[in-house]
Amino acid sequence: MNTNWLVETHGDPLGVIQTLIKAAWERFELDTLMVSMNGRTKPHLINDPEQLYKVNPFKPLMTKNTAKYLPQVLGDIPNRRVGVLLRPCEMRALVELTKREALPMDRVLTICVDCLGTYPREDYQWRAERKGSSERLAWESLHFARQGGIAAYRFRSACQTCRTPIGQGGDVNIGVIGLPVRQKILVDARDYETAKTLGREEITSEEDQSLIDQRDYIIAKLLQRSTHTRQRLADNLESILPRDLDALLHLFERCGECRECFDNCPLCAADYPARDELGMYAREEVKQWMISCAGCGMCEQACPNHLPLVTIFTQIRQQLIDSIEPASQIH
Ligand code: SF4
Ligand code: SF4
Ligand code: SF4
């Protein structure tokens, strides 16, 4: 049974998304919503649904991976129902975190939104100023959602090579890519019960079905583009990149006491790989870290040596996955 449906936006996709989040808040009786999309340096909690008009998932800036903060928030406010708004790479990180630790996900509602890409921090500010405001910059991304967003070569390398920018895996997923967002957006629920709670309507019209087919086509093109970019970046850097896990361990060894990439990663900030007296990190732990990498690029953004960590980690992750028996492959 279908759990997705198209919602009319009447020219205001952002307003409709904010209304949808508000409906989810009320129907799932949330106490707070964790968001990181307003350009703040850390995710913050919205405790009043009337403040949801401030939420804009399309601001092209990502300063931290929200998933990194969720375990602490859940610990700080026990017994509260928490909604969390996530980009796809944050959702991927959260999935990996739940494999490592028992989080009380029964009191979490995850809302994952298609991502239209993000600029490096240093670019974002002047682009927003040039556009007149950060809202206008966000609207520019949304304006081109139907074509798959703007093909911004200035986006962070994580975004240019994103595994998928499609909102998926959340309890509620919101789709804009490939759709005429001034008319309709897509809502996709985890299951039929969630869809029913949110007022799902059956997709019956041929027009709606053809919009979904068009979206699928644009998504396939986007993924093709990011695969090519990933390959191109890897080829360009081939002679200087660590080529395998052992070379990466030596790189970390040479980094000395710097642990910025560890600190900023949602998957190892709270639990560094162990290190021996010579400064070498535990191979198996770094291997597990690489395999679980969500591709968000927060490590690269933090690296004081400006190393292309997304390209390095992506290559090594793929190598490690390829070396696992086909029956247990990770996707
Ligand atoms: S890596 Fe992908 S999901 Fe994450 S911010 Fe970039 S485009 Fe969005
Ligand atoms: S290693 Fe880097 S890209 Fe991978 S999840 Fe951690 S911060 Fe994100
Ligand atoms: S952030 Fe850069 S310099 Fe620091 S440990 Fe990581 S790779 Fe090395």
C-alpha cells in the first residue's frame, strides 16, 4: 500500500512544509523539535510550535550534523517526545548511531527533507549578502528544485558527491527534488499508520503519477552526476590521497594531537578510536568508522589542513565495503 502522497502548495512550498511539521508536532504530541537548518552553529530546540515559521530546511548551510547531538538531547530531557528535522546525510548518520547505541527512538519522530545542497561556510555569508538575505538564497535553491537544484560547483564537496540528497528513512520524509514545488511537494511516511495520522490522500490522478515518474528521472540524473563528480575528484587527487586504510592510519598518526575530524564527526566524537602509545589508532575501530561514514563532510569542513577528507573517506569506505562478502554487503 502506498504511503506517499502529493500535497498542494499554492505557491508557498516552505509555508506548506512548516504547516506539515506543525501537524506532525500536534498529531505525534511532540514536546520539542530539534533543528539545525537556520544557520546557527549548533542544532537548537524549538519548544513552541508557533515558532515553526522560522524553520527553513533549504538554507544552503550545514555547520554541524544534527545526529551527533541527538543522544545528548534525549539524555537531557528524559520522557519527552522529540521531533528532529534532518538532512539525508544526517539521517544516515542517525541510522548508524542507532546501530551502535540503544537510543530511545520510540519517543523520537524523524523528519527527513530532500536536500538542495550546501555551500562552504566561508561562501555562504557573502552569497547571502549578495542575494540580500539568507532567505532569498534558500529560495533560489528551492526555485530550481524541479530541475534537481542548482548544479553548484561551489557546493561543499560532500554535497557535490552526495550519496543521495533524497529525504528517506525518516518517519516522515518530504520531497521537493524533481517536483514543481510551487504546485506540489511529496510526503512519504514510514508506514500506513503514520501516513493516516498525517492525513494521507491516495495518489489516484495520472498527473500526480507522472510527476512522481518525473521526480524519479531527475533523481537518477542527480545520482549519476554525483557519481561522476566523485570519480573525477578521486582521479584528480589519486597521486596524493591515502589509498587504503593503512595509509589513512599513517595520515592520522602524522596529524599528531589534532582530532578535529573526529570531534566533528557524528559517529566518533563521543567515542574516539583507541590509540596506542606510538600514536597509531586502532585499525579495526577506524575501519568500522569508515564503513559507517554518512558522507556529511563535517570532518572535511573542520580540518585545519584542508585535506579532502570526503574524497579520501569515500574511496576507503567503498574499498572496505567491496572487500566484505556479498551476502553481508552494506549499502
Ligand atoms: S551531503 Fe548530501 S544530504 Fe548532506 S548537506 Fe550535502 S547534499 Fe545535503
Ligand atoms: S567521517 Fe566525515 S563524512 Fe563521514 S560521517 Fe563523519 S564527519 Fe561525516
Ligand atoms: S582534521 Fe585534518 S589534520 Fe586534524 S586529524 Fe583530521 S585529517 Fe588530521
